[in-house]
Amino acid sequence: MKSHERKAPACKAATSAVDLLERYGEVRERSERFSEALEPEDCVIQSMPDVSPTRWHLAHTTWFFETFVLSRSANGYRPFGARFEYLFNSYYNAIGDQYPRSRRGLLSRPTVREIREYRAHVDHSVGKLLRRGSADADLLEVIELGLNHEEQHLELMYTDIKHVLFQNPLLPAYRPGCRWQATDTQPLRWRECAEGLRWIGQEGDAFGFDNERPRHRVFLERYSLADRLVTCGEYAAFIEEGGYRRPELWLSEGWERVRERGWDAPLYWKWLDGQWSVFTLAGNRELQPGEPVCHVSYFEADAFARWSGARLPTEAEWEVVAEAEPVHGNLLEEDLLHPHGAVERQEQAAQLYGDTWEWTATPYSRYPGYVPAEGALGEYNGKFMCNQYVLRGGSCVTPRSHIRATYRNFLPPDARWQFSGIRLAK
């Protein structure tokens, strides 16, 4: 068995090859539908090193199935492109060298058309494999992981194209017909949480990434969690009171980023004609004070919390509250691709899911007892457990199937292009 053919870091495969074939078609079609709203010229731009061109996302997710599924299926599969393994490998060192991430936008070939042909070729081969029923349980599990991997990249395609379009002085919209709703700011309340031993992490048969496991105990001191996200109006008050000019509010590295990058507001905010505007996937519009502040870094979230006389929650504090609340909210809808304000609800904590990812104060690291998978797929999560912070909850562009209390997103503390927001704790 080759090193990249070992067990994947998934929890459970789909119930059958037939079910997986249906899900495969749905996930792959959603990625295609995303790109149909774009012109080929949109799909090749890389606006910064953290952003990948849409074309690359479409190719890389296909490369995953070709590399980890078809190449080990023992059915005589022949790769579609001679150099695709090099061009579209993201970070799997056990597979081989990778084309530099920061230079993905310099590739004019293969074309968008060729990438669509690549996707069709691989889809046909995976479909044949599943219809024959010749995939064993381990291979089905890898396919399930690949589908969740593609859904992660679908979310990245939304965040990346937003950054790409924002660089254009015309401020073009990805989807001009997207709805948005103005909401009043709801009074902030605090949910009191008692001290004690609690359980966090995933268990059971549902799919989950390896970094969500194993379920384990944590001790929490008594704390309070805000019942909603921080709003744009509240963050604007932080700006007006000199938040970006007061070094005492900032971590040392955060203050360095403020000065060297000229931060004075969240990403996508612009001061125009005496008021704040915000760029969205539906284009530029007036900022709504009642909607959640979005596209802030960990450093900005931490500084705002300190200015507010509060702090950011730990991921355990967040998960304990989230597990007790129903999963609903502003989940991925193609006509609503922007956070919206809190509304009066019966639950004690609103907006836990589907508006913005919520920064926590927890560095991204392994849970007690965590063991990464062997081989190349063991590189999926474990090797990034350094110099990053955990975010929870999911955003307005997170696929519904990824919305769960145990999901652990992670980003470096200066990242702002993700749909990341703030919930306070005390």
C-alpha cells in the first residue's frame, strides 16, 4: 500500500455507494453552479497569496479525487493531465512537490475550459467506480472526505472571489440579486454559565474531521457569553473612539499589523460621503449598524473585546453553549450571502451558526488523544496546529452540512478575508 493510500481522517463513510454517488453529484454540481455566475477572466485572478483563483479551486478538488480515489482503485485509471499532480497539489508533501501557492494566479494554462473537461473526466470515472460497487469501505470513506473537502473549497471560492472583485475599482457584484435585510440592533444580554466539568468534541457515527475528535472533558470556570454577535454599529463606535490609534488595546503583534498595513476599519469598509459603506457579494452598499461586523482579524476582535471591558470566549466555552442550542440561522443560501442582524428568538444565544465565523481565544492545537491518519491524508489538519486560532460557528457562506457545534475552523491571527466576526465573553 502506498503512503497516500492509507486510512483517511474521516469518521464514517456514507451508508452505501448508491447514497454516496448521489451526494457526489450534488456537491460537484454546487461547485459548477458557483462558477457559472463568473466570467472566465474572473476565474484566473489571484488577488493575494491567501486567495486562490476559482479555476484552481475547481481543479484542486478534482485532483483530490483523482489522486486519493482513482489512482488507488486498481481499475487502470490514467491521469488526465501529465503535470496536474504538480500544478494542483496544495500542500501534500507525501505526494510530491507543489506549484508555489503565491504564484497560482500566474498560470494562464490549463484554461478554464480544460479544467471543466478535467472535472467531467474525473466525475465520469468516479461515477463508474461507485456504480460498479467495487469500492471498499476505506475507499468510500476517502470519497466522503473528498466531498467534505470540496465543500470547504466551495466556501473558499465565495470568500476568495469577494476579495478578487473588491480589487476592481468598478466594484462588480458576484450576484447582484442577493437579498439583504436591515435589522435593528438588539440589546446585548449575557448568558450565565456555571463552572464544572464539561464534554466537548465529536463522537458517534456522523462524519467529522479528525481535529474534532476525540470527545474529552474540560473544566470551565464560571463565565458569561454574549447572546449575539458584535454589530457594525458597535464596532464603528470603537473606531470613532480611536480604537485603531490606541496601542494599549492591542497585542504587540497586532499593533505591528495595524501600523504596517494601515488598518483603520474592517476589510471591505470604505468611508464615502460622510458615512461607512461595505462591499458585499451583491456589490457595494451603505453599512447597516444592526448587522454583525465581519472580516475582522483575531487581533481586531481581541482589541475590540478589550475596549469593551470583555474578552473573547475559549472554544470550549463556545461549544458548551452551542451544543445546547438548535442549529439554525443564516445558513448558506444563494440569494443571501451576507451576515444579517440578530432577531428576537426564544433561545438564550442567537447567531451561533451561519452569519460569521466567531474568533475564540484558543490557539489551534490537538485534542487529548488526537492521532492523525497515516500517510498523506494525515497532513489534512494536523500539521497546521501552530500559530493559528480557532473559529467556531460557520458563516453565511459555509455549507449547511458543515454547520455543527464541534466544527473547528482555524486561521492565522492577522487573517481578514474570511467571514469572521466577534462574540464577547466575560
